[in-house]
Amino acid sequence: MGSDALQAGWPLAALVLGLGAAGVALLAQPWWTRRRHRQLRTLPFPRAWARILQRRVPLAQRLPAPLRRRLLGLVQVFIADKPFIGCAGLKVDDEMRVTIAAQACLLLLGQAGEACYPRLRQVLVYPEPFVVPRRQMLPGGVVSEQPQALAGESWAQGQVILAWSEVLAGAADPADGCNVVLHEFAHQIDQDGGDADGRPWQQDEAARQRWAGVVGEGLARLREAPSEALDAYGSTDPAEYFAVATEAFFERPQALREAAPPLYGELAQLYRLDPAAW
Ligand SMILES: [Zn+2]
């Protein structure tokens, strides 16, 4: 589970599950699902949705034309496949669906095929940051339970929970490296495989080792000193490091490439994308 506090620095235990087996999961999609997804992707993109995309997801405007076309197709698949559930009285509308789906699908643009978060079952949307009780171990072994406001959360059981106000804020500035949708869906990608190795989509051993080295070194550096490109929350653990690095990769690619070339290179291979060139 990735739990993302509004204030960075909470010692949250996030379950890091790697994606070594993700390729297997993707390949295991039944043919009728693949066919249905192919059909969905070729449907004309509704004009009202295009207007929402234009207004709410400036990050999508940067995309080269082929990737933008692919994004529109993936958004159709995502919205057709994934139930959105409004929480705390929120009524989910197309603006929410398109804004969330488009940002989630940015992470899939470089992947081949029609698979679209095969293990994701629901997206839960709260109007504002939602409050959950959090247990903390205090000195002396005392356990305290404090309420904590979260912008988003990602569960290994296939749920992403988002605060709509935070989704809007994250999308509105496409260059601040702060985006709760990219963050939580990076956790979903990380959780997709089953192994706690934090190496999504990488099946070859050399690449896995290289990635582990880059993450280990980057984490140590971030714990020592703040980074120009990465939010300090990434120093929590490898799962948060990957999620925070994903936010920077899509929103501040040039800064990330300059500050941490090996990390940028690994993410470019992982996502099969080069956002610094967009
Ligand atoms: Zn997180």
C-alpha cells in the first residue's frame, strides 16, 4: 500500500512489489479482452472529453502527435474498464474520469499492447484530502494513533484512492514535479508484479541489478541532502523513491536528467519514453 500524506516525511511503510512478472500478467490477458481494448482504442474520442483534456491536463499538450493519439486510445480503455467510485458524497463526472485516466495513462504510453493496469479494479475519489488513522511507534514503544490527511493512496488489492482537489492541483502545474495521479499509479505499476523488488517491467537480470543500484545510490543521496529534482518524500523508502522519481520524470524531465542522469536513463528505459525531448 502506498499512502501519500500531504506533508512529506512521514515514516510510512509502503509495500514495494516489483513488476518482474508484469510482462507475464500482460501477456496473460485473454484474447477477447485484447480485442475489446483494440476496438475501444479506435473509437472516436468524444469532443467533450478532448475539451476536458485541453483544460485540465496541460501535460498532455506537450506530447508528440503519435503519443497523444495513443493516450486518447488508452483513456477510452481506462474509462470503459475501470469503475470510478465517488466517496464522501462526491458524484463522479466525466471531468474527473478524463482528468484522472489521462494522467494515469501517461505512464503506459511507451508500453506495447492494449493492457491498461490489468490488476486495477477501482478508482475511489474523495472531494478533498481524506483522513485516515495512522499508527506510529513512539519512543518507549508506545503506539499512538493519529488522524492523517492523505492526497492519495494506492492499494495492492487493486484500488487507487484520490482526493479530487489534489488531482486538480497536481495536474494544473505540469512542471512542478508534484502530481498525485502519477505518484499513485506509479505505485500500481510497482505493485503489479508481485515481488518486493521495485523494478517494474524489467525482466532481465542485468537491468534489474542496474536499477537496484541506481535506486540504492539515489535514496542514500536524497537522505543526505535535498535534491533539485526530487521531492524529499522520495527518501522514505524505495517505493516512494520510484513514485516521486516518476513524478519528476514526467513533469520535470530536463531537471531530472541534469540532476540524476543514471536515474533518468533507467526511467526512460523502464517507461520506454523520453519526456525531456517532448
Ligand atoms: Zn507514495
